[in-house]
Amino acid sequence: MNISKITIVLNYFRVAYAVLVFALSLLAVFPAPTHLLWMVAVGVTGYGHLLAMSSLIVLLPGWRKSGAGRLSAALGLVAAFLALTPILRALPLNSRLSEKFETAFGKNGQQATSPGGSPLDFSDLLLGIGLPTIESTTHSYKQVEGRSLTLDLYQPDSGDTANPCVVVIHGGAWRGGDSTDMPDLNRYLAGKGYVVASLNYRLAPAARYPAPREDIRQAITYLKRHAAEFKLDPARLILLGRSAGAQLALLVAYSAADPAIRGVVSLYAPADLTYGYLHPANPLVIDSRGVLEDFLGGNPEELPEVYREASPIHYVSVSAAPTLLIHGARDELVSPEQSRRLSAKLRENGVPHVYLELPWATHGCDFNLSGPGGQWVVYAVERFLATVIR
């Protein structure tokens, strides 16, 4: 193969590569149209800085020598910019986080109770957030229907101190997922002195509401009963959930009337299930109506009281637990309007809470703890925990 043919082939691959990274970078800005592309978008928004660097490969020597090379360079530069937009959009929000906590919690929300520095750390983007090597132990908290329901326990190395406990409830549309999902935050919090209990619960459609709610309540009872063994403080519990797990966390926290539950963290939760059914997601991304019917046993016309009973927003009162809400503004699976409406209800009732809406973020924005969404979640969660457990 002569030099001219090699050049043509290289230009072909250069253009193809530039088109690919440009197409991927669009997912940092525009909503994903399908479920597969949503999963890709989670990676693009969480690892955009790496995509930006890889986009610049098209600038390797020789790009100026042909029209194809110059086209590739243009596409690569645009792709790099688009891939960096999550970071660029996160930067202006850094200074507002402290203000939000101080407004919601007064002196308890001041910086002294929280991690130092900025929510977004560039060294962590490149090197990763340091995670302790804490292994979990598995414990059975309930026998039901011939099976054992378990929780994974992450314990800090803090001697005989009774530490506050974060109860983590996984997502998965009430029909999937398990206690091992996204374990990095569990290890991180255990490294900061919290006992972390990540729960399994019964899944739809085999087990419909209220089965998972009851499972979580019984897991909390189990943790309290074994507080001395697990070196946790049974009077200082915080519930944390993602997506469907966040709906369950909110529901249990608001309905339990348990003073031991000091707060609840909701990551992109559906808080009003009737609203979610009437305003469904793009069915090519997720069949949200089918998911709700599997979980609740029918539609809102058939089961209006069940939808109401399963919706955390209807339990908000002046005595509701302090709340941290985090939601991506471009969430394709659960509309951010869910958290906006819940925040408004909490505000009406005077419940201390912080709502963080991340403009660049999609569903699952904390998948990469070192990415812009993950760093914001870690920083806000750590600060919230430090505030409410005092």
C-alpha cells in the first residue's frame, strides 16, 4: 500500500472517530432518546472530561493537510467543548451550596459542620475520590416467603464508638437492583465514620406495594435491635435512596413518626406516583406506566388510594424529617418536577430541606463519584449528614 492510500485510510478513520466522539458528546447536552443511549449519557456526563481529552486525538499531526483532517479537527474540538459542559455548568453552582444549607438549617448548616473545599475538585476528576478498603458483611434481617432478606453492613474503624447509621435503599424501578449496586458511596461514608447498611427488599411484580415498605421498616427494627453488636447509634439514623429506593426512603421517613430517623436523602425520586403516571417518561427510555402498574397492581383510576398511599408527597407535614433532594434537570426517567413539587410541599410546611437541581445531570448522576455529579452528591450528602445528626 503506497503512502497516498495510507493517508486516505487514516483520514477515513480520523473522520469516523471524530463523528463518533461528536455524537457521544451530544449526550452531554441533549436528553437521551432511548434506554441504551440514556446509559451512555450517564457515562458521558460522568466522564466527560475523559471524553474531551480523547476527542482531541483527531489533532494528531497531519490534520491540516486535507479537508477531511480539518473537518475532523473541527468536530473534535466541538465534541471536547460539549463533553466539558457538565463541568462548566457545575462551576457557577459551587458558591451557592453553602448558602442553601445555611438558609435551610441556620447555624447547623454552616461550613464548620461539613467537608472543606469546593464541591467540585479538579484533582478528584482526574485521580478519583479516595475510597477506603472497607469490606461489607452480609446479615439476614428477615425470613419471608421461603427466602432470606439481607443487608450489607459497612462499618468504620472507630473502636467501640456508637456511630450514626445510614440506611441505603437501592433503585431499579422497584423490580430490579440489589444491595451491591453503586457501593462506592457506602465505602466513602463508612470511611467518614458512619455505619452504612445497604438493604435488599422484595421486588415487583412478585411482591407489590406495600411489601418493600414493610421490609425496610423491619430492617430498621433489626438494626436497632443489633445496635450494640454493629456499633451503631439507634437514635441517629438517616435514610438514603436512589430512584425507586428514594421513593421508599421518603415514604418510610415521612410516615414512620420515628425520632431516630434524623433525616432522609432522596436522589432523583418519584415522590408523587399519580403525577408520574399522568406524566410518563419517553417509553423508548422506560415504560414508566408499566413499571408503576407492576409495583402498585394497576393504574390510578383503578387504585387511586393505593397511588396516594404510596406517594411520599402526601405524608409531608410540619414534623417531616429534614430532607436533602438531588435531581438532574435533564433526567429522562424521573422528571425533576417530582422533586420540585416535593420541595414546594416541604417549604409550605416549614420542613428544613435543601433541593439541589443539577442542570447537566441525568438519572443516575452519581454513578461516577469522581465526576461532576458524583462529587456534588458526595459533598452535599456529607454536609447534610453532619448537619442533621448533631
